[in-house]
Amino acid sequence: QVQLVESGGGLVQAGGSLRLSCAASGRISGINVMAWYRQAPGKQRELVASITSDRRTNYVDSVKGRFTISRDNAENTMFLQMMSLEPEDTAVYYCNVRLITGFTYWGQGTQVTVSS
């Protein structure tokens, strides 16, 4: 079993910044892809950014140039640096990891609220 603990969410004004963290622990044989998803009220969950074990990254168009995903393979942690936040970024942000075995795990989510 793998546990994911997210932190760093909160309330920020438009134009502000936040840094999310996700720490993975448990029976981890190796993490392939780590990703951040988000879900706003009344909307489907969407992929925000992902990073592979060799640090190839991918971003949804709406956050390109504002968000940066990174990971520490030795510590099984992942980060999302969010800058120039907009009210449209308000959502619950979820950490997701896919192990090399193919199993996928989700965190409990952390709320990000951006006020205008």
C-alpha cells in the first residue's frame, strides 16, 4: 500500500503564489509518473501537470508558463510551484502517482482558493 500526503494549499489573492507538495510513503517499488490533477466545483477532474521518472514534464495549456512541476526521486516527493494564480485556478488539487508496477494511487486532495 502507498500513502500520499499533500500539503501547501490555501487561500491566496489573484496574482499570488502557492507551492504544493506531495509525499509518497509505503511499499514503493519505484514511481514512474507523478502528476497533479484538480477538480473545480461542478467540473470534471483534469490533469494539470505530470512528470516522469526522468523528469519529462507535461502541462495543461491553461497553466503553461505559470506552474512548474518538479520531483525528488530520492525522497519520493513531488512539488507544484504555482505563480500568477487566477480565480480560475480555484479547485481541489490531487496528487497522483503511477508505480512501475502499474498501480495508481491518489492523495486526499488539498484546497486551493484564489480570490479576485
